[in-house]
Amino acid sequence: MNSKVLFNEGKNYIPGGVSSPVRAFKPYPFFVKCGHGSKIEDVDGNKYIDYCLAYGPLILGHSNEELVKSIYEDLKLGTAYGAPTEAEITLAKKVVDRVPYVDMIRFVNSGTEATMSAIRLARGFTGRNKILKFDGGYHGAHDYVLVKPGSGGATSPDSLGIPKDTTKNTLSVPFNDENILEKVVLENKDDLAAIIVEPVMANIGCVEPKVGFLKLLRALCDEYGIILIFDEVITGFRVSRGCAGEYFGVYPDLATFGKIIGGGFPMGAFGGKKELMENIAPAGKVYQAGTFNGNPISVKAGIFTLDKLDHIFYKSLKDKGDFIRNSLEEFKDENLLNIQVVGLASMFQIYFNDKPVLNYELAKKSGTDNFSYYFNHLLKNGIFIPPSQFECCFISNTHSQEDLEKTVNIMGDALNLIK
Ligand SMILES: Cc1ncc(COP(=O)(O)O)c(C=O)c1O
């Protein structure tokens, strides 16, 4: 069956024909047959250079041969035990060794669970109720954080079904705006348990913090006894060996992880200072549990993946990112285009916007029709990027120079046509 037929059939059984909203795009998404290295192949016989990479986890590309072989052996030993394994300690030690602000870690099943649990821990530790997030920050699909969330553009999750009582303690302020931040923190400091932030806002495209912004967060949290949570579900093990806190030189009290930490298998985690983490059950009184927590297959894939990610790996990925960003910048200057080229390390995006994008409000002013045209032109020519202006593109170590050159040429064609 082809993608069109599958989509029409799928809609009868699966809401909207997809298992997560951002996967739906018009007229219908392609259905995947397989992925290898930098390429993903659909059931219609098309092959794409993939910059979606499952929305971030596949930093080693699709179906890394060595990883698949070793996981195949692991599978023969069982897929879940409901009892601890040595591999969990191995992975925990690897994270602690890399990430300067993580002393202890709890493995969960998704980024959503990670942020939900980290928020509970912050509330349990401080005895306070409120949390502060940033407009357009996406921290998963649980009730407390679906307040002005990013991710998904047209499918942005301003969801029904969330009681006002549940979100009355969730404050949201613009990213990169020191004045509003300081005002809201001061007004709420006595009941503010946590500030949760994506150190790079990667669910409104790709927006970096202004110089000093994360430092200001750290200072406010220190001054008022607020727990600073970096949501590193995207930036964790993506921007540098020691994650975004190391990259920007600002350490949070807690960090949440997902995507790369499971090496392409479902997993999330949260970790941080020992004095905080020791409050997690059964060591402490903040409850957190899960049948599949620390799943042996995800943990093994995580270990395999982290073992590949050394400084040389990150340098090479950054070079690939620089190649794409610089090529697009040159193209922009030569053709006087009204676009913004953004990103860092192996993350990139363009905004169809004539002004720099510093926050969600400004991101929303970008030309989504132009983005749609750009996305479709790329897709027709064998390049797959996330279908929304408000997502970020990712690069893996399997993207070759030939892939990158082909990509920037086709991006250039698309931008010329739009102009
Ligand atoms: C920054 C951030 N936090 C949390 C999540 C939720 O992670 P998951 O989809 O694994 O539940 C995402 C998902 O994209 C994310 O980008």
C-alpha cells in the first residue's frame, strides 16, 4: 500500500492517522519503510536525506549497524525485568561523568515524564506550588506545562481537557525579556518552586538565549531559593558532551533528558544535585515510578550512543552545522532575502522573517506559508525536514559532505523560487 492509501486507512483507526500530532502534514505524511544512516525511505519508493531524525534522538543516524548488532544480542537476554540491572548504573555513571550538574539520575520513559517528575521534585523540595516557564517552551504533553507551549505550529497544543485549577500555578513569560522575568519572579517569589527553561528554545524553531539571560535565571533562583530546571530533552548530548549547561557555562539544579539518552529507543531521565535527587522515592518522599523505567534495551542503546559522543564527534557535527548555516547566510546576502538563519552545533533552522527572532511572539510573525512552500520543495527533491516552522532541524554524524551540499543547493532553489 502507498502512503496515501495508508493514511486514509489509518485515519479510521488512529486519530488523525498519526500517533503524534506534529507528524501530520498536508496533504498526507509519507509512511516510512526504513531508515539507514542519513536517509529515510518511504513505502512509495522515495528516499530522503533526513534532518528530522525522529525529532532529535538519532545523532548517530538511522539504524547504526554496530548498535543494531549489539541490541540484537541484548534482546535475546530479555526486554524488561522489573528489577535493576548493572547497565543502569553504567549509564548513570556516564551521565554523571559528562554533565557537571548531575550527581544522580532517575531513568523514566519519555521527556514528558522527565519534566513532570522534575517539577514534582522541585515542588516537594521547596514546599511551594508555582512554576514559571517561557512562552513557546515545550516541556512535553502533561497538564502542568501545556500553557503557551511551542511545538507543532498549526497543531500547537492549546489543549482542551486541562482543568484551570491544574494550570493556575503555571506562569509563562516571554523568553529573553529580563524585565518581565524579574517582575514576575519578584511578584511570585514566595510560592515559586521552579523555573523551567529550554536553554535553547527548540520548539519555536531555534532561539538561543541572549548573552546573560541564563545567568540571570541562575541568579534569581539563587536569590529566592527557586529550583532552576533546564529542560535538555533536545539540547542534552546534542549541543556538547556536557549538555547545554556546559555549553553556556550556567548550571541548573535539575536537568531533564530524553531523545539522545535512549539511543533511538524510548527513554527520558531527570537528574541533578544529590541533595535534591535523594528526595526521590524510595530514597525520599517525592514519588516517581514506572514499569519500564530504566528499560534494559533503551539503557544499553543509551550507553552505546554516549560512548560514541566525544569532543571530536561534537566538533565534526558542529562543522557540518556551520557548513549549512554559512551556506544559507551567503545565499541570503547574495540574494537579499528576508530570512533569518539560526542554530548552533548540529541544530539549524530558517525563519521567513525580516527581523531577528528572540522569542515566541516574534517567531509567530514568521511567514508560515513560505515555510510550507520551502518544506514541500525540499520534500519533492529528497530532503526531509520537520514540517513546521516551529521545529528545529538536526544533523547526524552520517550526513556526508555530499548530503550537505545537495541539501544547501536544494534549499537555495527553494528560497529563490519563494523570492
Ligand atoms: C524540550 C522538550 N521537552 C520535553 C519534550 C517531551 O519529550 P517526549 O516527547 O519524549 O515526551 C520534548 C519533545 O519534543 C521537548 O522538545
